[in-house]
Amino acid sequence: MADTELTEKQAQVMELVGQGFTTKEIARRLGIAPATVDQRVDGARRKLGTATRLAAARAFAAKRQIYEQTIYE
């Protein structure tokens, strides 16, 4: 079974993708190379089972919302 849990770094990048930042903007903000951002997005996309960056951001947001609802109920 594949590990579907995002790493902390993948989650950090997906949070920024969900806020509409570009790869270059995320790279500058985090002090990493744009290629590293793309690698983290791609890894998150595969773990979330999505085909696109936008779909991955939506899936990440939905998963996080479900998690937060569970914690605060």
C-alpha cells in the first residue's frame, strides 16, 4: 500500500499552491529552487491521486478540512 500521507514539506507547498502562488513565488518564499517546489507538488499530486496541480490543491484542502473538523468536533 502506498503512503498517502504528505510530508510536512509537501503540505507546506500545497498550502501555498492552494493560495494561488506560482512555483517561482513559492520557491522565493521558502528559499528553495523552483525545481524543488515542482518535485514536492508532483509527490503530493501522486499521493493524493490527482492528475493536476489544481486538483491536488483542492484534494489537499478537502483532506485538511475533514481532518480539522474531526479534531474540533
